[in-house]
Amino acid sequence: MLPPALSRVLTVVWFAIDAVAVVAFVLVGRSSHGEGVAGVFGTAWPFLAGAVVGWIVVRGWRHPLSVRWTGIVVWVSTVAIGMLLRALSGGDVPSAFLFVSFIALGVFIVGWRAAVWTALALLGRAPGATVDTAEGDDADVQPRSR
């Protein structure tokens, strides 16, 4: 178990990674449309708000690395609330943008958690992962589903 102060710092780091994922999505999107960085906040704020709501709904600070719960809830909330706020604030929400946002934010928000979980599983430190090293140096990692 981590000391409470370290746990709080790590929670902020995990949330910050989600925020960076959203901003990266916005930067890639704006770049692909030949738009500059000047309007990044205007594009990102609805999705950042959606991520915050997702963290609150799922209590992301309890299990920030959970792919199944925190990752999926934050992802869906980011897209759903982000699109709703975008529409309410006068932004376009074409179906192609909805589709691309859903896929890209899923890869970014769920993807980093899956990568961290996999790395921890390979080290034998992921929740629910077992490591069999009886055969020598070739560790066989077998994550159990949660």
C-alpha cells in the first residue's frame, strides 16, 4: 500500500495523463485540418469537462489504472459529454467527427491504461496478474480477468 501523500500525487498524474490524451487528440485533429494551436482550449474544453465528469462518476481516484471501469467510463464520458457540450456551445458535431472522436479517444484513454497494466503484469505487479518464474528467466505472465 502506498503512503497517502504519494497516492494523491499519483492520482493527479493519472488524471493528467487523461488530460494530455484529450489535448493530444485535439492537437492531432486541428493539425489534420490545417488549424493552428491558437484554438486548442476552445476545442478541448468540452472533452476535458467530460473527462472530469467521468472521473467523478467512476471515482477514478480509487482505481485510476483500471481499464475495465475507470478507462471505459472516462472514455465514454469524455466523448458523450464532450460532444454534448460542443453542440450546446455552437460547435459542429458531424457523424464522422463523432466516430473519429470515439475511436481516437478510446485508443488514447483506454490505451495508456492497457499499456501500463501490461507493463505491470510483465513485472508481476498488476492487480490480478500472476507470474510463473519456476522455469527460469522466461516469465510467463497470465493476467486473470477482473
